[in-house]
Amino acid sequence: MIIYFKKSSTRKERADLAALAAKLLPGASVTRGEAVKIKTPKPEKLADAAPVLENMPGVKRVKLSGRELCPRACAANRKPFSSPLDFTRRPVFIAGPCAVEDEKSYLATAMALKSAGAHALRAALFKPRSSPYAFQGIGWAGLKVISRAKKLTGLPLVTEVTDPRQVERLAAACDVLQVGARNMRNYELLKEAAGSGRAVLLKRGLRATLTEWLLSAEYLLAGGAKKVVLCERGDSLPGRPRLDLMTMAAARKLTGLPVIADPSHAAGDRRVAAALARRALGAGADGLLIEVSSNTRKARVDGRQTLSVDTFRDIAGT
Ligand code: PEP
Ligand code: MN
């Protein structure tokens, strides 16, 4: 942490600041010069101390590095994990319809995806929708459907949690809990998912910065999650499909966590989704979370951006 002073700051203000920093952060080294530099073996204490120090007279700005803000997310030398998703053999493909709708079509899609090269199934029972009148997912009635799909295919299930009260039951049936873009900033949900014992897939929130995204990952890791996957999903600007591949690459470099891309939601159109999928893989994505169905025509949600199994097979084979 570096604390910069105003030009008008007095000697006493600077000395008081250094003394307060030493008191708030026991064990830290405090170096005084033009600015005050603080190094601490407990960087997680800095976020609490920073606003108090910034509020002192004479202080212009307090700056924390990415590693100080997110020490767990930015831990160096992280090894890729191999279960329930195997990131030692990249890329990892998580595929399936936007939502589980009915048993027959879900099981048909699951079987087709298995032979087309999917490593895990999208298995969303709860859908966060912009309209309260739109299809919200089949809910708990779908548990037996996705469990059957897992039994049939042997593929792990990735399911979205939209409410902390769903976590325990979904974690019992599924392998990975997905926290969607709308909920990246739902800190109570992050804490609950973190304690579930399951791997958590965390999407970048709408218009979220890299720092905000990594801070949400930090919630997961600080709360006990052992396996976290980041997922770049773009910003859905109308008429301007875009995945932020620069942010995706920066997240990979800074964190060592697996970082995958969701080309479907930024695209809104299946041809664009296929092109974005290839672009993301070309840019080094560790995998894809992608909407695919064996009956795209019948989808009640996101059908226009849902790929056919053949197109998926083509992408997975490249
Ligand atoms: C989804 O993956 O089905 C989804 C709801 O995506 P997002 O959270 O990115 O909008
Ligand atoms: Mn969708």
C-alpha cells in the first residue's frame, strides 16, 4: 500500500499518518519518504485500514495493488485443477441448453453432447430473467432430470444458483455452482456458495471491472471455496456483440485461475456465438460455457443464440 500526501500536508500530519498506519497494521513495515509505503504479511487487513488512513488530514490518495486487494485470487504458482472439470487438459467445454425445459429433450441433448466432446453439462433449473413474466426455469422439479442426465452420460453438472437458499440442495446434486453475471455482486450468495464445498464458476458481472470481478472471486476463496473458475461473458451491448478478451487474458495472467468464456450471451445469435467461441479459444480461453441443444427451434429461452450439436462438435474438434 502506498499513501500519497497533498502538497500542503504538514510534517505533523505525515508523522501522525505513519503512526496510525503502524497501529492499525501491527507487524507491517512502514517506510516514510515522499509517500508512505506499507508492506504487511497480512494483506487482507489493508482493505479495512485503507479508508481510515485515506480520511486523515494531509492525505491525497491511498493505493493498493491487485495482489493486496485480492491476495487469494492473485496467489502465485497456482496449479490447474483436474476435477470435477479437468483444466490440466484444456480447453474444457461446458455445454447444454440455456435452461433445462423438459426431460426428453434435455436427455437427448445431454447424450448428443457427450459424443460431441462436451466435458460437462449446463444444467440450469433457475433462471434470473429481466421480466418477471418470462420463463424462470423449471426449478426443483428438474433435479431428477439433471441427475438422470448425469447418470446417463457420466458428465458433471454445472448449475446456476440465484438465491443463497438454493445452495445446499443444488450442491448436493451438482458438481459446479454457477454464479451468473447479475449475481456477481450478490455478496451473500457468494459467501453461501463459497461454503458449499463445490467448485464455483463466477461470471464477470455486467460492466464489472477486472478488479470488481477478482474481488468477487476473493469472496469465494476467502469463504472456503477450493476451486474457482472465472467466466468472461461480455456486456451484451445491443447490436455490438463483444467478449472482453483483454480482460479475460488479464484475469488469467493475474490469478492463475482457469478463465473460460461464454460466447452465447454476448452474441444473441448463433452464428455470432460460434464466431465468438472460436475467437475466445484463439485468445487462450481455458474453456467455454456454451448454449447448445439438439432441438434449438423449441427452446423457450435464448434459442436464437443456441448452437446445434453439429456446430458445437465442430468447435470442440478444432
Ligand atoms: C446463463 O449462463 O444462463 C446466464 C444467465 O448467463 P449470464 O449470467 O451471463 O447472463
Ligand atoms: Mn441463456
